[in-house]
Amino acid sequence: MWDGPFYRVRRTGYEICFVPGAGEDLDEVCSVDMWLTFTDGQRWSGSVITLDETRRVMDRWRDTGECFDGRYFYGWDNLLVRDPGISAMTEVIDRLVASGDYTSALRPIGMAED
């Protein structure tokens, strides 16, 4: 559900908050910042990006000279996914939560403040 500039997905025990671009089609989102908040207040953040978007960015960097002419792409909290869209990204995050792998894929950002 929309909450101002945020798109929130509520689950039992946690919430995923995405920050898509204004007017962006949620089924086509290919790069988005997000955070995961558990009911106990733990928060984790990440930037979710598709394989295709990663290639597009690296191709652009080839022309601009960034990141050694687009030869590498990195990020401490980048979560690389195959399919675009908030729904597809939510499925991946749900799986990460269920398996506990979110602790490796996302960055801890501390407890939520009241």
C-alpha cells in the first residue's frame, strides 16, 4: 500500500518499505531502495536491482569511465534479483526472511525509533 512516497508491504512479523520513483510502474521497478522492519524494531536496508538494470548501468559506465569503464559493480547492501517489479522483489525478500539469509543479504541499520 502507498504511504506517501513509500510503498509498504506488511507481513506477519515484519514490513518491507520500498522507495520507488514518483509515478514508477510497480510492475516494472528494476532498481529500488528498501528497508525491512521487524515487529521487535530491528531494521535492515538494501538496494534491490535486477540483472538487466545492472548491465544497463555498467554499459553506461563504460561510456562515462566510472567504475573502471563499467568493468565492475558493487555495493555493500545490493541485492541482485532476476525479475523486475515490487511483487517479484517482495517474494525474494520473503524467502530471505524465511531462511534467515536476510542477515547476509541486507545491511543492519539498528532499531526503529518511536
